[in-house]
Amino acid sequence: MSLITDWFSSIKNDHRTSDLREPLNQLHKELQTGAPDNQKLHKLLNELADLTDQAAPKADGDLQSRLETLATALRNFAGQLSTVV
């Protein structure tokens, strides 16, 4: 949970990442339920991956490659959840 909170804190004041705020907030809320819905998590993780991929080309320096890596990791995790569903 702290990772999501840190991520949210780092993007909250950047207009270029405003699209990430709502799905990230939804992911945080879903995880806080204590019994998260795997299908909902799968959808949110893929949405975050897509939005992260879209933000990557606008990033400066090595942040672009880090965002691309994050998008891949989010998709991989979503894929792992889909095998559990």
C-alpha cells in the first residue's frame, strides 16, 4: 500500500500524469477492501499500464525507460491475476 501511496504522491502535482490519478486511487481503494476482486484488479492494472505507456514518451531522461518498465511489470502482474480468476 505504501508503494501506491508514494506513487500517488509523486504524480499528484504533475499535470502530465493526471490520467493516472483516478485508476491509481481506485486500485488503492480496492486493495484496502481486504478481499480485492481479481477481475477488478486485472482491469485496473492493465489500465494503469496503458496510461503509463502513454506517459512514457513525454518523460525526461531515464524516466521514459523506467515508465516503460513499470508498464510491463503492471501488465505482467495483471496477467498473473488473470490465471487466478
